[in-house]
Amino acid sequence: MKETVVLYPAPGFHHMVSMVELGKLIIQHHPDFSITILVASTPSETSTTSSYINLISNTNLPIFFSLPSINPPPPPPNQDLHETQQRVASAFQSIRLNVPHVLDALRAISLSSSVLAFITSLNPFSDYDLIHIPIYFYFTSCASALSFFLHLPTIHNQTSKSFKELNETLLDIPGLPPIKASQMPQPMLHREDPGYHYFLDLGSRLPKLKGIIVNTFDSLEPHAIKAIADGACFPKGVVPPPLYCIGPLITDAKDRAGTSYDASSECLAWLDGQPIRSVVFLCFGSRGKFSEAQLERMAFGLEMSNQRFLWVVKSPDQGSVTEPDLEVILPKGFLERTKERALVVKAWAPQNAILRHESVGGFVTHCGWNSVLEAVSYGVPMVVWPLYAEQHLNAVVLVEEMKLAIPINMATYNSKEGNKEEVLMVSAEEVEKKVRQLMELEDGKVLRERSLDMRVMATAARTKGGSSFTAFSRLVASWK
Ligand code: UDP
């Protein structure tokens, strides 16, 4: 019987990308194995993910196995949950509803193959124990965020307050610098949030697995990795499961899903014409979008900085779904005034290929972990502007622990003239200051040197004898 590893990514572009890379790594070292990726039909999935799956399917490696569609019942009309929370509640409900389909798929695959391991980046619910296949959790973000999730059951027992209520209180999470409660992942700031319960359950479930795989490497996060491996972030008496830090796994620069051929070649041709390390690249992940008021401040800040820049702008309402009308949403005359030293791209750009380009000297990022690993792999220093999910935590670690980034500060504004509601935004002056600091001042130089050193360490980790190479070999040995 053919030996197979089954991968099941969480919804979201970066989960799929990271799983595909894990599958490729397995096949590269063990061409005799087959890889099957389970694809759930989730209402929130974007066209970017589908186009990426199509792109990868053409290579025949790995095999995609579509789970049957589910029709989640509408979330209960709970007056206390606002729109985002309702959406998150519905996403968690879909994940739960897919469990029987995943079990059916694993049973069906087992009829014709010997399943060596089931690796998921979703909560590996105890339902999966029924089929007696070794279960591994693949954490696609940093070890520092993992340390927090593993420590969550302990925090939960120490206080009855939510992170929202704890607010400025500094949390002591093993392996992490002190971090404010308000900087914890957004979908779990309130105790009644569905995200809070999902991750609390995840934290309790992980110690029972065959192993935890993390897309990071030893020299990037030595303290957090040690805290997990030694068991410091687990509740007392819990034996830590084996930990495999196998990263950095990043997308192939050739897999330019979501980018039209024209956009791709336009960006790279433009970069070819710029001096070495002179361009600051601004891009905020698959979902990072800003209000028109914030876009205006960013535009003025970039203009005042006098730096060369390549900026990916999403539509304020629709994100990646539709292309924005740049003439309408950016300040009048901005494109004309900056055209000699800037390129503004609509909605999506080939980020990996851009970060790899020698003309790029800095990256303003939302701190999504894939973006961070891409910057680290190419030695590009960062300005961190976290937006959602666990990105605020990633930002603190990038600045305080890894020392690869400069933070950007927010200020409070009234949302509209005469309107009392306050919103947080970054001022044009702050954008100008941080971009200049990154690109022309001493702080930027120091970060650049450290980033280039880290690039060398990232490569070393993945080559024979390196920490990630060895961890991956241990992982495969655990299947036999
Ligand atoms: N990405 C891209 N072009 C874009 C925006 C994003 O290629 O215009 C890619 C980026 O290179 C990364 C992924 O999408 O591989 C985003 O993953 P990340 O974890 O950084 O952020 P998320 O989208 O999950 O917030």
C-alpha cells in the first residue's frame, strides 16, 4: 500500500500556502510518499485561495481532496455579538460541521493507502482519535504565539478577567517579552468570544498529540522555542509533546497566485530600474485594508518621506475582492507627483518575488507570519503595523525579541467631523518618520545588518545538519 500523509489546513490563504509548502518538503525528501490535502468548503474562502489551488493542482503534487459542502445554520441572533464576532462564530461553526466529513475522508483514504500521519492547522478535535492515525498540529505562525496558546489554560485558571478587561496589564508568557493583555489575538479579547473558547480548547488538546510542527527556526525565536520544548508554557505536570521547528517554509516565488501576469511583470520590471536596496515595499497581507482617511495619511507620509516606494493598495470596502480606483481613494495629484519614484499597485502584488528583489531595502508589514518569514528569508528589515489576528503579538516579538523591526505608533482621531466616535490611525508624520528611519537612518542600518545575518541563519537552519533539517528528519522518523 502507498504511504500517505494527509494534510488539513485551516481556512485562509496563508494556511493553504504553508500546508502546500510542507507537502512539497515531505515529497522532496520522500518521493515515495503521497500527500493528500483536504480542502474544506468554507463560505469565507477567497478566490485567491482557489486560484492558488488551481495553480498547484497543475503540478500534480500534492493531491487535493475536496470535502463535501456544508450549509452552516445561521449563527444564533445574539444581541451581544457584533458583526465581526458573528462572522467568527459562523467560521468556527463551519469548522465543527466539517469534522464528520474529515473523518469520512480519512477512512476513505485509509482503504487504499497506509496513512502515516494526519497533520492539521485546525483544532485537532478529540473526534479524530476514533480513527487511530497519529495526529500532528501544524502551527503556521511563530513559536511565540504558540507559547501563548499553550499557556492560555494556565492564564484562564489564574484570573476570571478577559484580556479586554486586563487591558494594559503586562502578561508573563514563558519565552516572550512582557506583553499587554490588549495585544492578545483579536478574536479572543472577550471571554464570551467563540475564538476564546476555540483556542482554550486547542491549548488543552495540543499536549495530547503525537507532535507539534512549527514554521519557525531555532535562531529566530530561541526563548519561545525553549519554553515550549522544556514545558514551561504548559500547565504544571503536563508532559510537552515533541516539537518540530522546521521553518522557514515560504511560498515559491514562482507561485504568484492572485497576481495577474501584467501586475507581476510591471512590479518586477519597475524594480529592475531602481537602485539597490532603495525601495520600501508596503503590503498588508491577504486581508489588510484601510479606511480612506488612513490611506490619505499614508499617501502624504510616503510623499513627505522622499523615499522610493512600491505600495499595494486594497479597496477600503472590498479588500482584495475588487480593484480600487486609485484616483478616487488617494489624494488628488498624489500619483502624478510621486510617479518618478513610486509604483502603486491595485489589490495584490507578487510579494515573495518583490521581497527577493535586490532593489527592495525595507518592508512595511501587517506582521502576518508568512510575510514575516519571507522578509526574514530575504534579509529585509521591517516597520511593523499589525492589523488583525495574532499580528500585535508578532509585532512585539519582532521588535523586542528578534530586533528585526521598528514599531509604528497609532494616535486617536475623531472618526468624522463633529462625530464623537474615536478611531485609531497612524498620522502622515509618523509614516514619514518611520519610513525614513528604516531607509536612511542609523536604526535602519543596524536592523538591515541584523536582518542579513538572520537570512544566513535561516538558510543554515534548512540545510543538512541545520536545526530545521534535523527537526524534519526527526518528524519523518516518528512516522515509521
Ligand atoms: N501576498 C501576496 N501578495 C499580496 C498580499 C499577500 O503575494 O499582495 C502573500 C504573501 O506573500 C504571503 C501571504 O500572501 O505569503 C499572506 O500571508 P500572511 O501570513 O503574511 O498574512 P495573512 O494574509 O494571512 O494575513
